[in-house]
Amino acid sequence: MNIDPSAVAEIDRITAHGPRWFRVSVTAGGCNGFEKHFELVDNQELDDISLVDRVLVDPISYLLIANATLSYQQDLSGCQFVLSVPEAVSNCGCGRSFAI
């Protein structure tokens, strides 16, 4: 998984004084089949894959997003982490789920 410098900077900022890790995961669900999740956690699971310095992905999610890019985007409508999955054949309108 690729992590854009914008995402690295924001993850470093939000984990500097709080939770240690930024977890990226994918679960079955959403309107397109797979739903993306981002959360701050204090603990690393034994089978987690550690990316960069503070990003964790579970092994099952990693199979689905190994070629994805995580970025942090800021515009007039707000700020958000965005996970772009090149294998996705469709995405929902809000960007929370995708289909492969």
C-alpha cells in the first residue's frame, strides 16, 4: 500500500499526543461490497502489517488494498483521508465503499 506524504504528515500530527496507531481496514458491506474504515488505536494486533511509522493494516484487508494509495485531501468542503483502490471496478458516491 502506498501512503502519500500528505497522509503521513496528517497521521503524524494526529498520533503525536494521542493514540499510537492509525488503522486502515476493509470490511464486507457498504453499498458496493467492501467498506473502507479508518480509526485511531492504541494497540497493535499480533498479525497486523505495519506500514510507514504509524499505519496498521490487518492481513485480510491488506489482500484487498495492497496496491491502494492512502492520501489526505483538503478542500473547501472539508478534510478527509482517501483510499484509492486501483482494482476497484466501482465506487459509491460518498467514497466509503468499492467493488472489485
